[in-house]
Amino acid sequence: VQLQASGGGLVQAGGSLRLSCAASRRTFSRFFISWFRQAPGKEREFVAAINLSGGATFYGNSVKGRFTISRDIAKNTAYLQMNSLKPEDTAVYSCAAGGSLIQSTIPSASAYGYWGQGTLVTVSS
């Protein structure tokens, strides 16, 4: 499956952005979808994940309560709604797709076989 991330941009602290991750295949519904981010000079960080049905979501500690992941199976698209953005949220955000995952592996980038290109989010103070 090919993934296309979009929606990044420049926003002031406290603002919001919504990222989209469009998949190329109808089998999109068979994959976990996650978002990771990587800031300059830092390691890749797990942001959020959503399971196959969309009934379960998972978040990294740094974004809990501010970010919301969702998916629209009919549109083969997943979303990351980011509210109350902070300068430390500045990073390249990438979406990834993986098969059936156990909960302990969800935050691990190595668990995902498909990656989209990143989209840059810049939060100014």
C-alpha cells in the first residue's frame, strides 16, 4: 500500500492543524495506521495509532489530550487532528501502515511495513 501524507504547514502556538494520510488501496482497512514524527537532531517518536476498525486509538504521552487520530475507511484516509500545538511539536510527521499488531509493538517504527513521505509541521512561539 502506498501512503500520501499532507496537511503540514506553519502555525502559531496554540493553533491547530489536521494532517491526512491517503492510502492507495482498498485494503487500507486491513492495516493499523500510525503517525510518527521526527524533529531535527532527535529520534523518531511515536505520536498516535488507530486499529483496523477505528475502534481503538493509542497516543504518545506528549500528545495525549491534544491530538486525535481517526480514519475514514470509505475514503482510504486517516487523519491526525492536532490542537493546542506547541513549538516542541515542530517536526516532520509521517504516517505508517502495519498489519495486525500487538499492543506492545504499536509504538515501534519497525512494526510497520509501509511508510508515506513526511509532511513538515512548524509551530512558532
